Amino acid sequence: MDLNLLVALDALMEHRNVTRAAQNIGQSQPATSRALSKLRAVFNDDLLVRSSTGLVPTPRGERFARMLRPALHEIREIVASQSSAQKEWPSKAVLAMPDHQALVLLPRLLPQLRERAPQLDIVTDPFLAGALRRLERGEIDLAVGQIGTSPPGYLRRSLYTDRFVCLLRYDHPALAQEWTLESCAALRHAAIASNCEDGFGQIYDQLDALDVPNRDPLLVSSVLTAAVVIAATDLVLILPHRIATRIAAILSLAIVDPPMELKPYEVALIWHERCHRDPDHAWLRREIAVAAKAQPAQE
């Protein structure tokens, strides 16, 4: 059925006059009359008949009139769903991101969302294990981490690229000496235990991949835990610069460049194709990208 016929019927039920109904929906009077004829044929009912006061609905027409207005309202809501008025979005979004990315992104992202979508709740999940499957099932909406390429069925957007630095306690004995590959290799390293096995979210703690000599690294569960350990020991932690500057400001740690060349660290946003064209989802992806780009690479 042509849904425009239902729009005409709604106007006819409201105005009980073909001419006024036609003016209301921007049609000619003959076109509205033809629409009524088609509707009568489809439903095998007169729907509206003439009386001394104008058109009056049949019993079936009265039932249609009660059902039609809310149904058309829902259809218009569907058609208008491309609207970017996010202040009425009363839902939540679940973002899988490790604690260090939450430390970098949330201080910028949350004030943006508080202004533009005050009803939207952001829930962060620090575990990237099984992130791809959870994206597919809709258990999480987005994931943030390090991934080179997106697998089939997933999409990826680069958020920012960073460089690696070394983090030590501010009075570390190594800082009083020449900082070389040998002096770095002589130290015990802290590393973050990865919780991901599907290739997504290998963060920065794979010492072999970074060509850093591995002297039985101390594995800890999170960046903040590692930083607290670093502040109280002679261990060293290699991590991206943005994260290091935030942590060093909190714990008065020292930041030094690594004595070797390391590949840049790229953070990406990944989502499943089932959400790719959803306007709310696309809007949130843009907000996250804006929050990420708002932070200089050399804070």
C-alpha cells in the first residue's frame, strides 16, 4: 500500500472535508478524492460518508481514526531518525577500553557529552578479551585499543598516534647516569598483562615486540597499578607519551625518551558493521574522535 493514502485518510478523518483535508496535506481536491476512492476499495468500506454536517466516519472508519494518528507518528519518527538532536538520547553506551585509554579520553569526552547529550550514560569496560565477539552480539557498542586492521565485518577509525617513553621514579639512580640501551636493559621492567587473545588490544607491553631486553618483567593488571609500583621501586615502564604525562603529573614520576627507536603507537576505535549506519552510533563515534584529536600529541 502507498503510505501516502494513509496520510490522506488521517487528514480526512481530522477535517471531515475533502477540500480542507487536501489543503492540509498539500494535495489538490481531486487527488484527495481519488485517494479516498482507493482506500474504500482496499478496505472494502466507505470509511467516510456524506451527512448534513459534512463527512462522517463509518464504524470501521472510526476504528481506523483511533489507530491511524499514533501509527503515522511512529512512522514519522522512524523517517526522522537521522536527526542529530542528541540531547533527547536517554540511553547508555558501553565502551570497551583499557584503563589507560579511559585516563586519556574520558576527561575530554565526558564534558562534551554532558553538554550535548546529558541523558547519555557512558559505561566503560576495561577488558578487551573477546571484544570482537561482544561487538558483534551488541554487548558493547565500541572498543578502543591498538589494532592494525579491522577484520571482515568490522570497521576501524584511527584516533591518534603517539610515541613511547620510559617512566621511572623521579629519584631513580639510573637518571644520574648516562641513559643508554645498556642501562635501560639492566633494569627490570614492569609490563601490563594483556587480557586479549583475539588480536585486538595488544597495547604496548609486549617487550619482545618492542625490541626491549626482557629481564623477567613484573606483570601487573593495569597501568595505574604499574605506575604506583614504579613510584616505589627501581623498575621502569615503557608506555605511550600521552598516558605517561598524565600519570607523571599525579605521581611525580620522571619521563625519559627510550634509548632505542620504537614504532609509533596508534590507538583506534573499532565497531561492528551492524551499527555503522545508525545515526546515534555515528554521532558518538564522531564525539570520541573529537575528544581524542583535542589532545596534543606532545602534552
